[in-house]
Amino acid sequence: ALDESLEAAIGEAVERGLVADAVVAGSPAQRASLWLLREGISEAQRHARPGLRHDVTLPIADLAGFVEEVGPRLDVLVPGVRLVTFGHVGDGNLHVNLAAPAGGAADDSFIRRSEELTRVVYDAVAGRNGSISAEHGLGTLRRDAAASYKSDVELDLMRAIKQALDPAGLMNPGKVLPEEVLPG
């Protein structure tokens, strides 16, 4: 029954012009092949340097609008920038990866403007009530950005949880919270 429901939903989405194409794994081997393709995106991007990676979450209904909005805004900063989006969109998690324009001619511009490119992505996420961190968390690359994109309440909750679970500040010191003050 689940397969029939999925097929009907995809068929309706195609008819309404919401989906251009879809693939559903019909066997464990096909499922493994699809996962191999998905996992291969990150590997391929490692070889297509330079690149910027963002791991965001958005309301599911806003995913398509976000991509339609952010792509042209990025292209204004670095014409030809390549937007690679993928993830497990069923929970709103979207990997928003940017690659320098093809051919490498604009690599310098891409690298020079990386902070601006990231700000465009994060501003668009914030404008749609999303979060700049999803499954991979903040880490040192996004830790300081959290101060700009998370509310004081969110940051206070993060500090309270960190203090409750790690009162001595031994786990990942300085890697989670902006302006983290270490004990001692």
C-alpha cells in the first residue's frame, strides 16, 4: 500500500508540474545504488575545488522557494557559481554546497567572496525561519555565525545544555558555542 501511495503522489506531482522526474528504489540493490549516487555527490565535490559547504534546515514547504531565491542572489556575487543542493529533504535538511564557476577562471573571485556567499545563504535561511546548522551541527566554521543567526533564547538554551552535560568543559571545548568561556 505504501508503494501505491508513493507512486500516486509522485504521479500527481509530475502532472502538476511540481516534479520533473523521480526514481523510487524497487529493490535493495537499487536502494544501494541510489545511496551510492547520493554519497558520491560529496566525493565529487571534494575533487571540484574550491567549494563552500552549508548544512541548513528549513521548513519543508520552503525548500524549493529557498533554492529559487538563493541561486540568483549568489550568481550576482559570483557569476556562474554552481549551486549543488541535496540532502534528506523529508526532514527539511538541505546541504547547500557552492562550487566555483566551471573552468576555474573565477576561482579567485569565488574564494575572495566566500564570506559574502555564505552570508547570502544564511540570510535566506533565516528569512525562511530555518537554521544555519542541521545534522552536522555548528563546529568551528559556523560557531561564530550562530551569534548572528540564533536568538538569545536559543543561545542561552545551548549554553544551559552544554553546562548540564559538560560542566567541566571537556567535550569539544570552543567548538560549539560562540564566545564560549571555558572553565578554569
